[in-house]
Amino acid sequence: MNNSSWVRKYDYLCEECGMAFASFQEYLEHHKLHHPKSIGTAIT
């Protein structure tokens, strides 16, 4: 994997669209766009 070096700048990666975020809060806000009803619910 030669493209792994740039990933280190970000801790969170959106699997839906590939966008990367440096903080979990930023990722969470973005994740709500894909899953507006899933935030705060447990996946069972």
C-alpha cells in the first residue's frame, strides 16, 4: 500500500464517500449526512 502515508493525517475515514477527517467530531457530523437516523442508536 503506497498510499498509506497520507492517511496518517486523519484518524477517521468515511466509508461511504472516502472523505477523511482529523477529529471524531468532524467525522460524526459528516456521518449524519449519510445516516441521519442512526446517530445515537446501537447497532445490534
